[in-house]
Amino acid sequence: MADRARIIFGNDLGEAQLRKAEKAKQKNLKKFGDDSNKNYPIHLEKNEYIGDSLGVYNVLVGDLKQNAHFNQEKHPDGTLPDPVWDEEKGMIMGNIRMGFGHYRMSMAMASCAHALGYVPYWMDLNSYYETTCTKWISGQNELYSMGSRLSKNPIFNKLVWEPMNYEGFRKLTYNSGDQKNAEMAAPVYRNVPHDMPVVSTHAWCAQSAIHAGMKNVVAAVCDNWPMALHFAEGAVHTIQCHNAYMGYRILNGMNGDAVCKPMPQKDLVYTGHYIDHELVMDLDNDCKKRTDRRTAGKPMRFLLTIGGAGAQKEIFAAIISYLLPMIKSGKAALYVNVGDYKNVWDELCAEIPGMKEVSTEHFDNFKATEKFAADAIDGEVTGIHGFWHKNIFEAVYCTNVLMRSADVLVTKPSELAFYPIPKLFIKRVGKHEMWGAIHSAEIGDGTLECRDIPHTLQMIDMFMQTPLLDEMCDCIKVNNSIGLYNGAYEVIKIAAALKNGK
């Protein structure tokens, strides 16, 4: 078989590119260690945070005490029984924490897998601290987070960050380097049943699974700006938007001006948006409640969610300051999820006069958060409600739990651009994200990207003073009627069909 770092969908990048990719891999091995001959044991444990709601089990690799998700307090002897896989209904949810987006997509997949009767096994490749895999991914994550923060500098953003996120990640040569590096992550799959489907929400998880010999891999592509970054040749690639389909099929612009050999048609499938079962199951009724609240003059509920990089606090501070008089007068209400960044909440309260006095803190008690969210669907909400959870699962899933009772989601146009709730898009972090806002505006469930604070505040006035919310809710119901938000169900069905040889 041809080396995947040299030949990508029949496009030969040449011996020089292969040597360059191999050299980069060897540099990483020198830095992070070579565990290619390690035979890591596997352990399974029910996820104590989303295990009951989404049916998720953690896949723990190697020394249990060096696994991010191993609960040492629950298992003081540091051991777990031998794993018992459900090899008929089991599916691996392959993901990494790099920001919140890839986790959130995996939660949507796990939710729909659980709803369809499958058992989701959570395999976070950034949680196995003794492995070369996690050391490499953690290093990349640190670089990405630093870049996200530095992108607030307009010069760095224009000259470095946006070109890298838009054109750099687009190139086949970038995929070549990733393919070679992903070989370092293959050992973590060694003792996973190799015919068990892998549903990957980051290309590295799919690439490494294929290098490890996993037979049934689905690479769920997050962006609708076609980039070679997302290729994992040997997997079935799924996409959320029709407008990205042709760009991926013909590898558009991924090798300079060259006309590339296309992806095989069987390797690319349009599915629709990756949305949790819990958010789709009563979507039309949730939209009706939003429009009923607006018609009745109830406070409009804005949900602000700060992502894993925490890069846009200044924009959120301006939004909260602008909304504060409307919150105090009962015209608006606010949810603020700072994820696992409590310092962001403390800084906001310190910077915005009067915020603390009208705020209720829902901190590190997810059952209480779930109860608040459930009560809010039909109940009354006033003031500001702040949410912080120390655990990453709760920090990410808090936004999803709050979404059904919120009216407007305020977010950068990342993975949340595809969620079925009226959305106000603030400035992107990376040029590739702009296509999320474009797509959402085209299907009518979100605004244009507001690239500065004055336009963001203008859009808040549009929601408060016009029927914009009703118009978006109407579009969401139309989109729902044609299955646009059923993509995660479709991904799970594709994974099951691969295993069954269909």
C-alpha cells in the first residue's frame, strides 16, 4: 500500500514531501518518545458525567493513574476489572480536546448512538498522559490555544493566524504531515476490537485508527470550508453542508493551481448537521415556546458560551454591559457559560459594574444545572445566570443543556453554527470559521458574522426590536422538516452499515 503521507486520493506529492513529513515525525518522536512497541492495556469505565444521560463509557489506555478521565477517588486501589466490550452494539467515539468543538460533536454522536440503541465508547486521544499520542496532541493543542489568544492582535491575525487557518490547513502537504504524525498515535488502538466502528470528530483520531488497522472508520468533518486537514483516507468522510461537497470531492485548491484527482464518491457522504438527539426530539415545540415568549413580552434569553480557548472575553464583556439595563428592566435575561474557565466569570464580574448584583451563580453542580435548564423550558427566567463546571464534560455539555430554554445563542461561528437555535454570530477565531456563519445565514437560522462590537450590538437590537427571532424559528422548523439537523443519526447509521458490510 502506498504511504498515505505521499499519495493522497491518488495525488502523488513526491518523495521530497514524504521525506519532509518523515523528518517532522522523527523530530516529534525525539521530543515525545517512541512507544510504537508498547502494548498498552485497555480499561473501560462508565463515564460518571454523561454515562447515565448519553450511555457513554470511557476507554482508558495504559496506566490508569495517567488517564485524564480515570476517577482515582472512586477507585482508590487504582484498578478496574478487565474490560467487557459490547462488540455487537459498541461504537468508538474518537475525539480530542482542542477547544470545545470536537468534544461537542462527539457528544452529539454519542447522544444519537445511544438513542439508536448503540453503546458509545469515549476515546479521547488527548487524555492518555503516558502515551506519545497524548504528548504530541497536547503540544499541538497548546500551540493552537496560543494562536487563538494571539489572534486578538490584528497584525498577527492578518499575517499568520487567518492565512494558516484558511490556506495552510487547506493544503495536501499539511495532510501529509498529519498522516505521518498520526502514525505515532496508532498504539493506543492496539487492544481495541478492530472491527468496532470508530466515529471520529477530529482527523487525527481517524488517521491513527486507520494506521492501527481499525476496519470501520467514519471521519465526521466539522468545517464546511474544504481543507485537506480533515482527510483520513481509508475512512468514510461525512459533511454537514452541501456547499462543501464539491470542494471536498475535487480537492479544490488543495495542491496549488493543479487539478487534483477527486475523492472516490463512496468516501464522501452528505449527512446534515451533527445535533444531539435531545435537541432534535422536540425542536418544533421548543421554537414555538421561543416565539410565544417574545409575543408575550417575556425577557428574551441570550445564551453566551465561551469556548475552550477563552479568546473572546472582551466581546462578551461589551455584550453584557449593553444588555445589563435591559436585564434590570426585565426585557432580557442572560445565561453565561464560561465552561471550565472560572477566572473568566470572575474577571467579567470585576470589570462590569452592577453585573454581580443581578447574577445567580450555578457553579460545579451539574444536577442543579440540569434542573435549572429543565425548569426554564416552561418556567420564568430573569437576571443573569452564570455557569461554571470544573469537569470538561459538564463544562461543554452545559451549553447543550441550556440551549432548549434559550432564545438566542451568541457564539463565534464554530461547531455551534450548525445548532438549531437562533444565533447571533460574533467575530470568528480563524478565517475557516466564517463559512459557518455564511451557511447559517443562508438557511435562515443565524445572523451574518458580526466582526466588531458595534455591529454585534446592532444585531442585539434587531433581536430585541424586530420579529427576527420568529423568522429564524420559522426557518428552523422548515429545516427540521427536511431532516437538516439529523446528521448525527446518519453518521451512526453509516458506521453501523460499515461494520455490517453494507
